[in-house]
Amino acid sequence: MSNILAIAGKEIREGIRNRWILATTLLLAALALTLTFLGSAPTGTVGASQLAVTIASLSSLTIMLLPLIALLLAYDAICGEIDRGTLLLLLSYPVARWQLIAGKYLGHVAILAFATCMGYGVSAGALAAIHGDISGWQSFAAMLASSVLLGSAFLALGYLVSASVADRGAAGGLAIGIWLLFVLIYDMALLGLLVVDQGRTVTAPVLNLLLLFNPADAYRVLNLTGLADVAQFTGMAGVTQDAALAPAALVAALVLWTAVPLAGAAMILKRRQI
Amino acid sequence: MTAAICLAGVAKRYGALAAVRDVSIELGQGQTVALVGHNGAGKTTLFKLMLGLTRASAGSIRVLGADPVTPNGQRSRLEIGYLPENVVFSNALSGLETLQFYATLKRRSRSECAALLERVGLGHAARKRVGTYSKGMRQRLGLAQAVLGAPRLLFLDEPTTGLDPLVRQGFYELVGELRDRGVTAILSSHALSELEARIDQVVIMHKGEVVAAGALDALRSLAGLPVRIRLSVSSGFHGEVLYALAGLASSSSSSGDTIELACESRRKMEIIRRISGVPQILDVAIAEPSLDEIYASFLHGKDKAA
């Protein structure tokens, strides 16, 4: 365990030194504040909680941005260290290879969690200060937690890529590909499929299942329909009735999207010649 | 004496390339061993095999009594120090932080790090980032992490490349100290002549094979290289001197006031006795075949046989 913590601590310290944490936190805070205040302008009379509106817009931001940040942190984590030669020395120590992955994961999740909570927390704090209304903070906290979980799934995917390919260039390309696939292409393809199919074979249960096969969709459904107040506002209330996906199933999907790629990365790294 | 390292019939192939072929070596505890050979002779691969970083394609490896790729081997790495060729550290951390990180991995107290940095001459730069270090300073940091926590076994891959002569001297002092403490050390190096006085055993590798292994003196006589003797003589006495030494030297050449002789190792003493009786000889210098020459001679023999 001390090995894992030492490696995690090193990652966090490096994240502070090379200003990764600062940059990510500022980026998320700036975007979150912009969305919060631009987005809340027209809702003064609607009666939806300010926070619920914010959750809706922030979770859309999260789906685009957090996977990208996570992949950028992770794609270089293993093949980059092999390239530079730092892994050679590290593995000559009494460190198991799965401990290396676990340590990096822990450190990177901490970085993501810090940046998300601080970045988004600022906008929530600003809202609370202005409107004095903090109803629905549980939903906000759930959104924060699930955002970190989404990030952690893409971290794990990033390690899987990083452990599998030979050089950093290929890993970077593949990471961008994964982002495009899960964040943009998957939904479009699903939409196209639904239009073409006209509900003949792709029934609601099948669609639900398909949504679980994409961590970004699992996150979207969790935040936009899972929370009643938010669902009302995002116009997803109708969908919620059909969607048989319980929040527990969605969270489980995200956890699996983290655990399986992590285990895969550890297994591939174990066989890899350094 | 239990063997610190025992390799039997070890081979390592990367695809079609045989990086190491049929290597069998046994090294006792407390020995300092030089691993010499060209780039690509398989030295680094051998280190990686002994550290369990790659698996052997054939043969068996025991390091400190354990197979390095097993969990037991992983545990025994607590007692192994390794300095890779071209050591690289994260640039973002300071020297002290880097060393403390490795100390944690070796289950050592972080408090011994500052003293160790002082010992390798990095005390003044302990809190500076490694990114600002020179090549020599990084190498010294690399050495510090290798000797962290009193290892029983040291693997040093090209430890002195990029070090200036003064630092190099300090480095050999440190290795000498460790040797006195009974640490087994394997060094690979291009700078062979530097190693001569500091090693018990030599392993010569060529194209993945061990060409010769043994104590330096044994290899020297095995190679059968001539001892070279250089004499300074009073001008005009060349003839007399050469006459006095007739039949002892296998070859001789003279230029100006110096005579160069080459003789078999076993005739060396006889020549020296003879020289001391010749008053016209003003000075004498004797050169034993160096590690470089022995190395070259074995490689030459290998290429001719092939």
C-alpha cells in the first residue's frame, strides 16, 4: 500500500509543479462560472431551482471536457515513462506493475477530483451567495461525484491505451480517437440508428443497454434524468418514464468502465517487456 | 561462499534478434565484477534479465537466491541497487524529493536522504529541481538512489559516462567503500582502463555471448599478450643494450634514445634482472597488457574463429 501511496503522491506533486492542477481548476472554474451566469439569466421566473439549472449546464460541460482532461493525463502515463526511461528505474524497485497503475490512478483521480470540486464549487458558491438558495445541493454533490467517476473511467481507458501501444504519438492519437468515439460519434450513430430503425428492433430496453456501453451516456442519463428536479428542466422528464435505468445501474456501469480497463492495463503492462 | 548471482544457459531473443545467447555465469558474494563489451553486446539486456524487467527466453536465473520475475525476486529487489545507462528522473521534483520517493519504495527512512545527497556532492542542489541539473549531477543522483538503503547487490550500467575525472574518482571511492562492506557489484563500462584496479572478475561479452570470464590475471595469461618494456638509454649505446638482452625479447624497436621491447609474461623478471646490470640504461617503464588489450584480443580471436 505504501508503494501505491508513494506513487500517487509523486503524481500529485508533479501535477502541482507543472501547473496541471492549477490550469485545469482555472479552466473548469472559468467555464462553470460563465455557464452558470449566462445560463441562469433567463430562468428567473421559471421556478426551477438555480442549482438545478446549473447542474444541467455543468453536466453538459463535464461530458465534453472531463474525458478529454482525463485522457490527456493518462495517455502518457505508461508509454511516456517507458519512452523517457523512467519506468526502467522504477520497476527495478520492489514495486509490482499493478501497483504502478493503481498509484497513478489514485494520484490522477485526486487531481481530477480537486479540479472538479474547486472549479464547479466556485460557481455553486457564487450562486448560493447571490440567491441565498441552496436547495438541491444534494443533486449538486451527486453531480460532482459522478463527474469524478466519469473522469476516472476515462483515466482507466487512457492507461489501457498507454500500456498497449509502443510510443507516445500512437497513444495520443488513440486517446483522441476514444474521446471522439464516446463523446461525439457514439451518440450520433445511436441517433442515426434510431431514425433508420423506427423502433422496430431498437426498443427501449435495447437502447438502455446501448447507453450503458458508453460511460459518457451513462453519466448523461444519470445526471439529466436521474434527478427529478433536473429532469423537469432539461425536458428529459418524458424520457425518464421510459428509461428503466436506475441510478444504481448507471453508477455500476461507470464503476465497471473504470475497473475493467484498469485491470486490462495492469495485465498488459505485466506482460510487457520494458 | 553462496553465489550472489547464478545464471545457467540464459538466452533472450527479441523477435529474430538474439540479444543474449547461452550465458552461464556464477558470481560470489562481495565480488566486484566488470561486464565489458561493445554496444549491443547484451550487457544492458543481462541487467534487465537479472532485475526481472524482462523474462529470459531460456535458461534459469537466480539473483540473491530468487528468480527475479517471481514475487520472491521482487522482494529481494529491496536489497538491489540499479543505476541504468542514461538515468532519467522526473524534472518537476527536486533532488531531495526524488530520493525520498525512492527511499519510500525501498522501505527506508526519508531522513537518510539528505546525508546521502551530501555524500555524492549534491548537498547544495538538494532543493533544486532535477530539471536544472547537469548531466553529471543527474548521474550522481542516479548513484545516490542506487546505493540507497545499504544494498547487497549493485548493478551499475555505464556508471561513469558523462562524469568529469574528479567526480569519477569520487565515484570509484564510493564503490570501493561498498566493496569493503561486502557489497557485490557488477559494473559495465567502456572506460576499461579505469576499472582495472577495482575489480575481482571480468566478464567479456560479444554479440550476446560470454567470450571470456575470470580474474584479470587469469585472463591476461590466457590471452598470452606480451608485456611491453620501454627503456631509456644513454645515446650511442643501443647496440650494447640490445646485445645484453639478446634472446629474451620477442621483438624490439628503437628510436632516438628509447628502446621498446615486447616479451612474454614469464620472461619479464629475467629481463628486469638483466636490465639492472646494464649501467647505460637510465630508466625503465613496464606496461602489462591492459584490460582494453585483453578485451580486444579476445574479440579478435572470436571474430577469427567465426
